Amino acid sequence: MRLRQISFLMVVGLFLFPLFFDGKEEVKAFSPQVIQHGAIGDDVIELQARLQYLGFYNGNIDGVFGWGTYWALRNFQYEFGMNIDGLAGEETKNKLVQASEFDEAYVKEQITRGNRFSHYGGMEGEQQQGGEAQQAEQSAPADNTTAVNVPQGFSQNDIQLMANAVYGEARGEPYEGQVAVAAVILNRVASPSFPNTVSGVIFEPRAFTAVADGQIWLTPNERAREAVLDAINGWDPSSNAIYYFNPDTATSPWIWTRPQIKKIGKHIFAK
Amino acid sequence: MIRWITIGVLSLGLVGAAIWGYQEHQEKNAILIQAENGYQKSFHELSYHMDLLHDEIGTVLAMNSHERLSPKFVDIWRITSEAHSNVSQLPLGLLPFNKTEEFLSNIGDFTYRTAIRNLDDDPLTDEETNVLEELYVQANDIKDELRHVQHLALENNLRWMDVQLALVNNDQTDNTIIDGFKTVEEQVEGFAEANSQSGLIGVSTKPEDHFENLPGETLSEKEALDKSRKIFDINSKENIEITPSGDGADIPIYSVSYQNDDKRAYMDLSQKGGYPLTLLIERPLKDKKLSLHEGLERAEKYLEQFDFDDMNLYQSMELNNVGMYSFYYNQDGIRIYSDSVEVKVALDNGDVLGVTATEYYSNHHEREIDEPELTEEEALEFVNDNVQIEESSLSIITNDVDEEVLTYEFLGTFNNDTYRIFINAMDGREEMVEKLGGKELKYS
């Protein structure tokens, strides 16, 4: 009898446990962070979904706080009589949670399936746009976001191509040396005496040894990608160089006539 | 018996090897010919385009009607860009040919600027006509030389592969093509001087460098080291290196690098005044603990600490546990984008991982800003009606002819995309319109 009671309590407890947790999650919803333009992650997914529920946001729910989300948020703040700053702070988030519903399970499921979907209020799941799989199931992503931030005017592929070149040319170099090589590529794009595109500069015949001997097709590591991103975002440890060479292996006497700026690692950077 | 079998097997092997070798040889030849053809195409196109360029400049000189002049200039601009692209596909590599490339892009710039101008209100000046006449003569010289090289190459069956080989082996003594290109380069070098005197092309119109005006004494290496240690926040005197810059640097700087077990730091410090131009710290990043917004607070605090006053955020971005922040300088409510600073913050513990302020230091000065002649409403009339304006402000930008201009900046949306539109605050010219991207579908 006693044993029965205990096991009954345990079973009830097991049922109550998730309920209790669910309830708690419902109240908390967003994490305490202030969400601002450029942020990524689950909070942004929730923000976009809630804004879409209210009809302010009609872009994709992708977990990246871009311009579309920014204007949607500002319009929401305007309509609800709040301070219009485009930041999802505490007050804004509370208002959002009060005004909208967020079907987290539905949204996350659609995202992991790689579906196109919408999350407008007043519609049952089946009525939402899309719903059926648009592409083959993806390997489970580490997070739920389906987009990434990229610097203005660059694609992930441009970054990848530059990372390939940097890795092939300077994988043994210190970090600033890699950023400097990436910066030289960008300085050449801007220079009148070189091609005007990243790929044009990289694949100019005999411009880079790594291109000539095929080392550019090695798989670059994270560090090379980060170096490229830093260079694109404005870092230039080469101080405006448009040439660099390894003094131990350089064959052209002409390259020595260029005014030199500095040496980083094995490379001399020159104008 | 065995002997015959052995002989049979061996000769079969020999025949097999011969066939295999022959095929390999054929394949290699096919690839070489393909590469050679690519080079030949660029080379012949280059001489054709130079010829065309010469003709078109001549046509412009002979033309009278303004409405046909602008399209002609656009044409010349296009041809220079094609010729430029031809040059970049030739295996010239380290053969100095950059004066010629610069010459081409200078003609391009000049014709572009003339083409976009309203030639009815603002016709070609005598000076500009003189420049064009000069260019006509110069283009003729280049064209003649290239056509000559082309003729020799065709007559003697010269191969670009040999040029490449000669360049690799540094044996440039007796190669017709290399000699021809060198002659062209020398000629252009001569033009460059004449053109810079005429003042219209070849002179960089870059805004003046304000670096010289920054206050401060020139630092000795030791002082610079002390300052660097303070900025890197380290006490030890080991593992830190400093080198002054060479002749090629725009301004004299010290490069300082520091390495310990888990991080590496690098900084460029101006010799005069000791201003940190570029700072980069590399270390492994742990899990994200801070939000992008908290990172921003760190970045702002850091800027304050280094006496960057009145800086405002205009762009933030979260990339692999790092927050990237761009700030503009705010002078009495006017955004000055040329004086920008970028800060990189680690979102695991909030350390500042990088600052780049070269733009800021080389452009920054207190500007005398004229009152805008247009009101915001008047400026709005120059904006496309379909764009819904969301935000506006006064900004100073560097426009496409490298001049600083005061503009009304409008942020607006059109078809779910966001655009930044700059309208000249004096005459209403649409100085720049850009579509703001910043995110992309994840491919991996």
C-alpha cells in the first residue's frame, strides 16, 4: 500500500515536472539580453517569430537580426507607444510576449527541416505558408539559425575564396601576417593597376605562388577565415601594401626595388 | 621457352609504357595549348582594344554634338576597362607593367567623370580638350608598339608559354614580347609626367592627409615600447618586439608584436604622437557568454579610454563569437563617415580583440561645415518616391570623385530591401545609393 502511494506520487511528479518547467519557460521566454541589430541566435528567432505573429515582420525567420527585423521592431515600438530605438530591451520584450504567441516547437521544427514557413497570428499551423519540405533534410545544424551575417558587399563564397588564398599563401605565418595578406588582396582590388574584383586579383596569372602551384585548393582553417573577415572589416596590418614577397625565395630583382613598408613573419610588405 | 615469354612480356610492357607515355604527352600538350590560347586571346584583344581606344578618342575630338559625346565617353570608359582586364589575364606577373595599367584606368576615370557630367550646361573646357588631344597621341604610340609586337609574334610564331618560362627563369634578355611590353611601359612612364603636369589625370584627388596635424612628439623606440605594454596590458619585458617601418610606409610607424602561451598581440603605433592605428589580438575563443549589446558597451568604454570622443555606432555584427562594431565621428549632430573606427570584441569574456583607426587618424580634423542650402523636405524631393523613408540625418561622405560632401542621408525601404541614399545638401545631387545587405543564406 505504502509502496503504491510512493510510486503514484512519483508518477504524478514525473508528469508535473515538465509542466512546471514549461510554465516557467513561458514566463521567461527571451533570455535577458538586449537584442540589437546584427545579433544572431534563438532570441532573434523568437523576436522574428513574434513580430511576424503580429504582422510587423514578413521576411524569413532565420535568426539573424538584419534590416528587415530592425524596421519591424521599430514599427512595433511605434505602434505600441514605446521609445523607438530599434533595440529589443526588457520593456519591448515584455510587450512582445504579452501581445503575441510563440509556437517554439513548430518554428524550430520547420527550421530543422529546412522548410520555408511563416508564423502569422490567427492561423493554424496547416494554413501557414509552405510547410512542406522544400529541400532535402539537412544535417542537424549546431544552432537554429539559417542565415549568417556577411560584411556589406561580400558573400560567404568570396570570403571562402580569400581564405583559400590566405591559407595557401601564409598558413605558417603569424595571425597579423595572414590578415596582412588578405589586406593586400583588398588593396589590389582598390588599386588602379590591378583587376577590380577579388577573384580577378587572386587568379591574375603569376600574381600568387599558391595559385600557380595549386596550394590555394587546400582546405583553409578557421584562423584564415577570421583573418579574412578582419581584413574585410578594415584591419590592415600591411599599412596599404600592394606587394609582398618572401626574401628567401623571391626570384625577381624588380620586387626588391619596391619601397618596403615592414616585415611580418617571413614576408616583406611593399608599396 | 621462358626466355621467349619474358621477351614477350617485356616488349608488351614496353609498348604499353610507350602508349601511356604518348597519351600523357598528348594530354599535357592539349592543356598547354589551351592555356596558350587563353593568353593569345587576351593579347590580341589587348592590341585590338588599344587600337579601338585610339580611334574613339579621335572620334570624340572630331565630334561636335553634346548629346552624342556622353555615350562616346562611356564607350571609351568601357574599352579601357576591357583592355585593363586583358592585361590582367596575361602572365606578366612581376614584369613591371603597372604604369600602363594605371594609364588605362586614368583614362577611364577621366572619361567617366566627363561622361556623367551634363555636357550641355558644363561643356568640355579647352584644357580638357588639350588633355584629350594629348591622350590621342599617347594612345597612338601605345597602339603602334603593341601592333608591332603583335605582328612579330604572329610572324615568328611566338608563344606566351615561352614568355612565362622566361619570366620564371628570370631570363628576360631576348624575348620579343617582353621587350615590346617593356617599351610600352617606358613610353607610358614618360607620358605620366606630362599628364600630371596638365593636372587633369594621373593626379590622385584623394582628400589631404590630416595625419601631420595630429599633436604629439616623435616617440623613441623605448617610449613606444612602454606605451605598447600599457595598451597590451602586460608587465613583462619579454616576448615583445618592436620595429620601425621602412621607406614605403605612408607615415612612419612602429610595429609591435607580443606573444605568450595563449595569445598573440600586434599593433601599429604612429611614431609621431604614439597613436594606435591598428590593434589585433589573437587567442582561442571560448563559448559565447556576452550578448552583442553587452559587447557594444565594452567597445564604447574602450573608445572612451583612448580619447575617441563623440563616436556613435552605425553598424554592429555578430560573427563566430565576435562582435564587430563600426563607429562614425559625430560633429555637432552631423555624421562623418570618413572618420570611422572599427572595434572587435570577444563575446566570451568581453575583451577588446582589435581596433582599427587608420581612417580616423588620417581624416580626422574639426571641419568647417557650411549650412546646408536645401532643407530636408527639399532634399527628399530628389529621392525616388517609391522608397519609404524611415530615418534621416545629415552626413559627410566621400563621393565617387573622392571629395567630401555634405549630404542628407536617408534610410528607406523598397520591396523589403533597405537602401541608404545620400542627397547632396547643396544642390540635391544623388551622391550615392547603396543597398544594405549584411546577411546571406547559410550554405553550409
